[in-house]
Amino acid sequence: MNDSILLAIDIQTATLAPIIGRRTLINSMNLVIERFHEKNAPIIFVQQTGYGAVSSKVNKCENDFVTRKSRPNAFSSSEFNKVIKTMDRKSVVVIGLMSNACVQHTCRGALARGYSVTLISDAHDSVIKPLREVYNKRLSKKGVVTLTTKEYLLSK
């Protein structure tokens, strides 16, 4: 974790609203967020323009970074790139919304830029439930490490 950045993708009021099972999802996300806080490791909350603020249900702290994007891949945002480049880390851990859109595009963007990527398999989701598992498998085949929240916390 010492060389990882947590990317919390689009955990916003409007993106969370349609998610079925969001309480369990938020709990998983918060467990990962809290582990990063305990280790004083950086967190970037990435917001999709037009979808509201970072949800008050997630444990965001004052020291966490917040950037905005207008496209699915966070790496397409110059604001995001300025922030992540200052951190000089080699790996990212990804949680957030939506599995089939911004989560998978950001994971692919990170791989393309040479980051090692860990996707927390039960801390991202979509309004179409089967898509989470579809993208866990697809991204794993591309080189993304997929771990459950429990597996990740036990490894760190």
C-alpha cells in the first residue's frame, strides 16, 4: 500500500442513487478508504461532471484529493493527471461506479500508463448487476488484479 493510490471513482450522490444494494457497496468502499487513511496513503476522489458531490456516505477526509472529469477515463482529465503525477506512485487501487463505464475505462487508462492496478471486486458496481462480475473477469484478463475487500484488507 505504501506505493499505492486509491482511486475512488464517481462515488457521487446521483451515481449512487440508482444502485441496488448500495449500503453493502458503501460499506466495502469505506473499509478500503479507512485502510488508506490509517496508512496515510493518498486517495483521489474523482467526480464525473454533472453528477453531484462526493456522497456524504463515504468516509472522505479533508486531506483527500478531489478532481473532476468529463469523460469515463479519469486519465483523460488534465486536473486528475496533475494530481496523480505529484504522488509519484507505481500502483493504483480502484473502487467506485460504474463498473461498465468509468471504472473499467480508468483501470484500462492506468494500465496503459504503466500502473499496476488492483480492482476491489466487491467495491465497484453498476445499475446492471451482472456487469460487475463481467468487468471483474474482463479486466483480470487484461492484467488487473481483482481482490475482494476482505482479501485486500488481509493482504495489507
